[in-house]
Amino acid sequence: MSDDCNRTPFWQRQPQLPLEIQRFFQARMEAALGDPEARQVLVWPTILGAPALRKAHVEGIPEAELLAHAARMLSALGHHDPAAAWQAHLAAWPDTAEAGPAGWRPTVAWGAWGPLVSLRCGWQLAALTPLPLGARYPLACGVSLFNHGLYHECHDALEPLWEAAEGDLKGQLQGLILLTGGYHHLQQNNLRGLMALWEEGLGRLEACGGRVATPWGEVRAEVALDLTARRLDHGKRMTDDSDLSALWALDRPTWELA
């Protein structure tokens, strides 16, 4: 796991997002998970909402500067024509940007959430950019998103694999999804929700010891299971469900894809 991953800004309590912002994230993540080519949809919100750029260009980021910032990120995804990519994005995703007096800025629907939109889209992009393509891509997405603290997105990555699975694998993938959902509830400070999901998830993963063998590789989550079990034990002994600091104090769980 990279140092950047270790320093994820999402390993802490997260705000409850407005429904419109949730839908903004959901649509882009579904596109990026369904087709690696679509990962570029995350590039533009990352730039447009960046606080330093917004402060420097209150009337809009000049298009030349927007494209210059996008070039490196797009190149890492195999795209080398930022201008064409931007025009295609505007046509497909009109809720990303609007023209200002001096350049491009986020649509008004972002409201005050621009910095968080930029941060989250940037972190999603960091999680998905280096992944292997082909059949391993969906599972690799789930593991990387979990390791970056993007638990809601990890759930979205694993759910289609779970829906298509059968037998023991279906139950084990559901166990991973339940663990992930519990950590999302931790980010939302929901003790009752995380306890229920972790208890069921641990039960589903007990037989395989946290090593989930799939056709696309083995997810090794033994350490994560141990940390989750310890958190569950803490939770059962807690009397104040408004202070979850004891659950945050333990190490952050990670998975490995082998």
C-alpha cells in the first residue's frame, strides 16, 4: 500500500452529503467502475473544485490552464488530447461545469461543496488510475477503494461481483461488502448501523478466515477481520454512542489482492 494511501483523508468522520452531491458522485463512479476508459470523468471535477485554483480564478479557470492541469492525469489514463477529452466530457456530463466571465467553474449545483467534490474525485482517481485492466479490474477497484478509505465506492465496486457469484463465493463477497458498509457507517458516526453490519459480515467470513478466493485473484483480509472484530467488541461495551473515538483509535484496516 502506498504512503499516499496510508494518509487517506477519509479515515475520519465524514459529513452527510446532500442528495444532489451524492448523485453526482454515484453517476461518475458507476461509469468509472463499468469502463476503465471512463475514469477520465473524475479528472475534471478534481481540477474545477480545487480550492487554490478557485481562489486564483474567481471568474473561472481559463480553458488553457484547465487543460494543462488535466494533461498529466489524462496521460496516466492513456489519453493524450486534453482538448478533445474536455469537449467530449462537456457533451456527456453537462452538470460538471459552466462558463464564467473568464473561464470554467463548477456548476452552481455544487454549492459550497466544491472543495470536497475535488478531494473525493481526486482520491477516487488516485485509487483507480494504477489498476490492472481486463477481468481483474472490478475486483481490483474494490480492494483499492477500500484501502483508500472510500467505503461507499468500494461497496459499489463489489456489488456487481456479488450479484453474479454463486455458492460460497457469494456469501464471502457479501461478507466483504458488509464489512465495507460498516466502515461507511463509522464515517457517518452510526454505531447501531456499523455493529449490525460488522457482526453479520464477520460471520460470513469466519469459515474462510478472511481469505476470499475468486476467479480474479484472492482478497486477503485477515488483518482487517481482526481489527473489525476488535472494534465490534469495543462497540458492544460502549455506553455513549455519540463518541466513537475508541473505534477510530485502532489501526485502519486494509485488504491485499494476490
